[in-house]
Amino acid sequence: MSPPAVHVLAVAAHPDDVEQTCGGTLIRMAEKGYRTAILDLTAGEAGTRGSSEERAAEAAQAAAIMLVAERRNAGLPDARLENTFAAKLRIAAEIRELRPQVVILPYWQARHPDHYRCSELGYEACFLAGLRKLEIEGEPHRPRKILYASIYADVKPSFVVDISAQFERRLQALLRYRSQYADRAGESGLFPREEEVAERIRAAARAYGMAIDARYGEPFVVKETMSVDDIARLDVKSI
């Protein structure tokens, strides 16, 4: 089997989704020496604020802050993501080329249709990428692990990553999207102020951090049962 081009690939519907849900984890993994990547499925072109060109520039800046080795865009239509075979092939081709060991997807239930469609598309593309006779280029490849970023889902996480040392950098990356979060005259009441956005992000990360005796955390769900090698070294005290 060929070695991975990247170790961890985060797949998201829009630029800035990763920064909100698992950016701290990507930073932590990069700091440990792993190669990380992001695949944004759309350019966010249907959003009320900003243009696709603005968001592309902001996404590149945010990726640099998060120490991401590579950030790509699948060019699928914003606000119109559909679970089609063609869309899955587009993502599967990226998976074959990047060969990630771990893929991070959005949680499979969400308010925004693009987010849960992204979860469906990402999972099914991971499966299809391993089919030898699939009509796309590249060697067959399936990630070893699929994680679901669940910070906006009202579910108990399978585990939480301590991002205490990475949180401020993650917040800096998110607020790099000036087209989305900068305060603008005449928009009072339409969008939360930048200060409020930062407060919300900090509060959510603080809540999950407290669950693992850390300052800040990011939650994830896995569908399979996880194995423990040494019960004497389990983290987080029971009492």
C-alpha cells in the first residue's frame, strides 16, 4: 500500500466550517508532525456575505495559520449539494490522491442541508475510493478511520481532543474570514458581532474542555466501538 500523502483530511461543505468544528485538532496534529489537509466542497458562493474570491483568499490564510499542508476545493455548488454519483466520484478522486489515514466529516445531522449532505457524500466517497474498478484515476484507497466533528450536535461525544494550547490559533484562523465575521455598518441585528462570534466559539470549546479536565476541547463521534489497550492509563478522573 502506498504511504499517505496526508495523515488527516477534514472534509467540509464551506470555507470556515473546519475552523469552527475541528480546526484546533488539525493544528494539534500538525504540531505533532502529521500532514493535514482540508477539502472544502464548495466556495461558499451562495452566502449572504462576501464573494467566492474573497472566501478563497481567506481560506488560504486560515489554512496557513492552522499549519495545514494542503487545502483544496471540490468546486461543487453551494446551497445545492446533492448526493449524486458524480459528486461522490469527485470527492473519491481527492481521497485517492491524498490517501489520508483519517478523515474528519461533519456530524450526519445538521440544520444546514449542505452540512449533512457533506457528511453523506464524504462517507460514501471514502467507500467508493476503495473500489478497484471505480472509473476514476489513482490507486484504490480507503481511510482507516472516519471521525465526525460534533461540536454543533446535541450528542454525547465518543471522545474530546484537548485543544487548550491550540484554541487561540484556531480562533485567529476563523476570524481571518473578514467577509463573514467583521462588523459592518448597517447590518446591526442581521449578523452577530465579531466579539459575539468569538465568545460563542470560546464558550463551546470551554464546555467540552471542562468535560475532560482541560481548558478547551473539540468533540468527535465515531460509529464503531473503540478499543482500549491499557485501562490503568485511561485519561480523565472518574471521581
